[in-house]
Amino acid sequence: MSARITAVNLLEIDDFLSAQPAAARTSARIAINQVTSRKAVPQMRKAMRQEANFPPGYLEGDRFGQTKRATDADLTAAITARFRPTSLARFAEGQSFEGARRTGGVRVKVNRSGGAKRIEGGFFVRLRRGADTSDGFNVGLAIRLKPGERLRGRKKGGAGVQLAPDLYLLYGPSVDQVFREVSVAESPEVAEQLQREFIRQFVRLSGSVK
């Protein structure tokens, strides 16, 4: 998902553009970029952490952040969240990945507000080169199904990727999925912040209180 923050959110921008177009456009550019980087991204990131039990530092870099800045010619900024599902191993609690192939099940906690769930028959596996190992994390959570057993979907995110007839890698929600959930509730406040910052910048640049 790529969310856009634009000058459309500024309710009376047409009046400002008519009165002092250069100052209004510059004010809109500054407001959009400042609110996106200083308010919207941190606010959305905090809300996502409250919703899903992402590990510390996970919602950084190319997984979530501002990917486009507004210019005078294009008053649009963008926040992008990664679409790729998150390995369920990221949500494992209180367990070491050493001796990953041991049996006995794995505890995971996906919902921040809920309790941990035990996945009977789950075990950790080392992922091959080419998986998401940009931060040195190359462990996946797998499960081997019993004869006749079927893999069930989970409340958040997809279930898994089949490696063999009875073997699956398990995944939780993508950053994109959680971003979509929280953005609905957080967007009105971001829009209000954008309007306030635009007015502040316009007054500063134009010397007008129109």
C-alpha cells in the first residue's frame, strides 16, 4: 500500500492560491513534507506497533516509510508499506532459534492486545539465500501436517507457503495489511495537522492572516 498526502487535504487552498499563489504552493510543499515525515510516519508506525506485535526496528527502512517528497510542481508525498507477508517466526516469543529443528511447538503472538498462541508441531528452519535476510534474520517457522490435516488461515495474514506435500512455511500479516487497518483511524488527525501546518507556513511566508 502506498498512501498519498496531497494538497487536496487543504480545505481552502484555492483561496490562498488565488491571493498569493507562490507563497501558497511553497507553504503546501513544506507542510506536506513536514507533516508526512515528522507526524504521519511516526504516528502510523506507533499505531501499527500497537496493533501487531512486530519486533523492535522492524517497521524501518524499506518496510515502512516515506518514499516520495512533495515538490512545488507536484504537491504529493507518499508513505509506502511493504506488501510481502511477514515470517511468523518474527512473532515468536521467548524462544531461541538455536536448535531450531526441535519438536514441541512454538509460541507466537501476532496481535499486540491478545495472548500468545502455541503452534503444535511448529519448528524453526534456516532459510536459504534469497529470503529476506537484509537484517541478518534468516529463520522461518514451519509446520509439518499430519495425514489428512489441513492448514488453516489465520485472523491476520495468510497461512503459509507450501514447501512439500505436508510441509509449510508459516506467515503472519504483511506491513501493508496492518498499515491499511490503522490508516483509516489515523488519517483524520493527519489531515488536521496538515491544515494547521499549511496555515502556519502561509502566514510565515506571506505575512498575511487570510
